[in-house]
Amino acid sequence: MTQSGFDGPWLIEEIRPGPRSYLSDTPIDLDYLGTPHFEFDGQWGSMRFARLMGNLDCRYSGNKVDFCWRGDEDMKELSGRGVARFDGAVLRGELFTYGKADVSFVGRRFRDGESMDLSTREKFDEG
């Protein structure tokens, strides 16, 4: 699979704190900054979930993408690395933040007609 298998937006449906995470007992509000997602576009990409927003620098190999990222959480600059694997319509991966929590995530492709606008997404989810 080439990078084109990853290209486009992926809705993050689940985030799980990693074993070294201080978030293990804290509920994560995925929609805090809007629709939680990763978006891949060739070498570059972006992510947004909970209080974190960032830009990605991606490297692809088969059904796997490795990336470094830089962004912010509540106006505090953060950076790290991550890895994700594409398996059919599901994206699974880990996000590592330097000096902070690690998380795993599960996502899916946005459906035809589905928007990254949270209010539109909620309408689709209702039926």
C-alpha cells in the first residue's frame, strides 16, 4: 500500500491512555477542539483531538505510517512521534508525546458526505 491508502481525513473514535500515562483515570473529551481527527496528505498531515492540535511529518511503508509531530495543548508547545497502521477501513496507532502521556487511538475514514464540522457529524450519527 502506498501513502494514498492513508490520504484524507480519519475520524478518531477512541483514545486510550498508554500504560505510562497520567491520563489513566481522567476522562478524555475528544471533541473539546472540534471533531477529533487525523488528516494525511502525502508527506504532511495534521491532527486534532481533546486539547491537542498538531502538524505531522510522515513516512510511509506498506500499511504503516511513522510520523513526527509538533503542536500545542492549551497553548503549551508539545512534540513527539507516532505510528499508525491501516487495516481495511480502520486506522490504529500510538501517539507518543515527549515528556508527557502516551495514548493509543482507533479511527475510521470519514463517510461520503460526512463533514469534519462537529454539528454535521452529530446529525449523521443520529441516523
